[in-house]
Amino acid sequence: MKFITQDIYLTAALIAQGIPLIAHSRTGSVTTFQFTETDELKQLVENYYADTARVSPLKYGNAFKNLKAMIHQTYTTNNDYITNNHNKAN
């Protein structure tokens, strides 16, 4: 089973706590993140929304920066693809 979210802050918190991101996709301005759903993940998500999650600030900051870079790279790659294909069509 998969857990899907668009919440980059939750995603960063999960990654910082050792939950591996298995996929991400971007449609327009919306990025979706995908994890394998486990009991541990469910508990961490519950803790996050209950404001009781405990996460290393350094790990959280690094996870967030990496996610932003990943999103930017995906956006740039997709735009380059669209721009290049558009130019070829003209």
C-alpha cells in the first residue's frame, strides 16, 4: 500500500526520521510525494499532525533543502523538455 501526500513539510519530516521517499511527481505546480505505507509511517504522520513529532533540526533542514532542489530539478527538466519539443515543432 502507498501513502501519498502533497505536503512538503510532512515529507521532509518523514525523510528526516528515516522513511524513504519511493517516488515523486509534478503536475503543473503540484508535487506529489509517495511513501510505502507502514505502521511506523502512520504513527509518524499522526505525531506530525498532533504536533508531537520529534525530529533532528539538521536532518529536517537537509531533507527540506533536498526536496526543494529535487522539485526545482523536476520543474526545470519538464520545462526544458516542453520548450525543446515546442521549438522542434516550429
